Amino acid sequence: MNFDAAAFLRALGTLPGEGPRPALLLGIAALSAAGPAVLPASQAGMFGERLDRRYLRVRAVQDELGKLDFEKSKPGDSLDDFVFGQTDFSIYKKIIAGEFDLFTKGLDDFDDDFYARFFRMDRKKTGSVIDSAYKRLGAFYYINQEKHLHNPLLMAVMRTLHTSLAFRPIVSYDEILAEFTGVVRYLSANKVVEEKLFLPALQNFSAVYCGLMELLDGSAVLHGDGMVTNLAVESRPAPVTEAAPAGSGKSPVLKGIFHPRDKAYTMRLTGN
């Protein structure tokens, strides 16, 4: 199949206002158009928002590791207890609005079983616990009662969502397929192009997905603190799955090279 992923992404910019708004594809389009130039995360759509939240968590972990006083460790202490005992929960009294997204939109950054495992609650209930404890005033979210800073459930929720690196992939095959299919159906229904032009792409979407991901190789995203995250793509033999059958070729692996406080951390951002 000869599918021009770059041309397809450029064409997304010509969709009329009433057309579909494929949030992830538009973000990938912005990054690929920027090339090697650094693009502010705010200009990379949903992709940029997701990447920014993951960066903030990596930075939070880096900051907390830097604060640990290992002379306070005691025989028999678990690592979790050692870290938790030195946590300054006062930082959750007042949170800048942009970073509060970690606890609102950021709930979608983790799989369902994450909430059951850590909090014995589902995603919706976890969000309700946070919503009931905070209110927005201007550019900040404030905890509405000082005593909430001593609520073990609320503080465990805030701390875990703030520092856990067990987040789900930043993009998935199924998400990109759904957005791509929506665009194709719109173009076909409105006679912009003939449906048969896209049939090979829909029938061999593994190649399309690979092409789209590879366009991110070498991209760079700028975060609010001035740090840059670089994206790199590796191609590996594709696993045999229902979504990617035998013979589908390469499986792109997207990685992010984060630089919180000028220290580099490389993390995988896509699934298997």
C-alpha cells in the first residue's frame, strides 16, 4: 500500500469547521509540520497535553528524589514508608490551575485497574474525592478545608496521581484507528474523495499507524518551565495480534526523552 501519511496530515488542516476534529491526529500533524523545530506543548493538541502531564509527573518524581534525606532511614522501613514519611503534603494546599490538570484531565492517563489497585475506587469516584476537596480562585485551586491535608485517602490520591509513572500509553493503535476512520467516513460521505481511495488504508491500517508514528521521530516539545522533551521512534518486528496480524511489518515504538531539571529520562510512550 502506498499511503502518504504526511500528505494526509496536511490535508487535515483543510477540513471545514463542521467536519471531524481528530484531536490526536491534529496534534501529530502540528508536530510533524514543525519538523525538528521545538513546538510548545500547547500547540500540539491533545497529544501535547498528554505529553505535558507525563513530563510534570517525571519532574515531580525527580524533585522528590532530590529532597530525600537517606540519613533518616531506619532498619525495617519499606521504601514506600520511607518516602511517604518525608513527603511535604502542604504543596497540595494551593495548586496552579495548569498543573491541576494532573488531577482532572489527568485521571484519563491511567488504566481502570490502576484505581482499583491503589485506591479501591473507580476513576469516577476518585475524581469525586478530588472535586469535593478543591475550589478554584483565579489562577489557583485551593483546598477548601485545612483538615483535608490530613485526610489519608485524599493525600494518597493526590500524591499517587502526582508522582506515579504507571501511566497508560500516550497514544494507542485503537485511538488513532478510530480518528482516522472518522475522517475517512466524513470525506466519503461528503464526496470529498471516493471511498475506494481509502479502502486499502483501512484494510491495512497497521502500515498507516506505522507511517504516522514515524513522522514524530525527531520532534521536540517545549514545556512551560522551558524544558524540552524530544521524541524518538524505533521500529521493531510487529507482534502478531488481532489488530496487527502476521506479516504487518514493523511496530513503531515511540519514546520520550524528558529533561526535568536538566536530567535526562527516556520513557516508552506507546504500547507493545
